[in-house]
Amino acid sequence: MARFQTDFDQRGFGWWAVEVSATGEFIGFAGLDQVDDGFPFTGVEIGWRLARSAWGHGYATEAARAVLAFGFEALALPEILAVTTATNVRSQAVMRRIGMTYDPADDFDDPEVPEGPLRPSVLYRIRQDVRSA
């Protein structure tokens, strides 16, 4: 948590806690982060990690929409990226629901993941000018 707070203090963005509004239950986090060095692209990436019990309730989509709004409206980012494994169809569905687009030409092997089925990755994008059009 201290690292998350430091990121916000230094960059103006980072990760937020996600909780169920009706109960206050902590179910994960969502936010923005700089793309790590060593990737075949640069920029700011949106992400989310939710407890398995929270899947299928629309929480990831709701949180991702709030994060996009913050990135485009408060930070004036021109583009936001999202990355996941090629097999993570649930996250890819969220990316499509929030208006992100996919180009197979952007597929890559994640340099931070060892050889294996989780290394092939996909990149989704959304631009501010497309979002507001």
C-alpha cells in the first residue's frame, strides 16, 4: 500500500482499492501504471486484479471505466493501453466493453513471463480522441 501511495504522490496516478459499494468489501484493485521497460511499446497501462469471487458481477468493467475517465479527464492522457495474456478472454472482454481495440499485429511475448502458455500476450488501446468522438 505504501508503494501505491508513493506512486500517486510522485506521478499523480497509480492503483485504487476496489470495493463493493453496498458492503464495503475489498475485492481487489484497479488503476494506471507506466508500462515497464523492456516491452515493445511505451505508455500508460490500465489494469485490474479482482478476487475470483468478484468475477462476473461487472465490477472490473465499472472500475475500468472509472480509471479511463480519470486517465483521460484528470490526467489528459492521449492514449491508454491494456495488456493481458492471449488466453485471458475475461480481461479481453472487459477491454472491449470499455471501448478498447485490438490489433493482432501488436501481439508480443511478455518479457517478464517465463516461456510457457502465459507468455504470449495481447495489447489493447484506446485513444482520447476516439473515446470522445
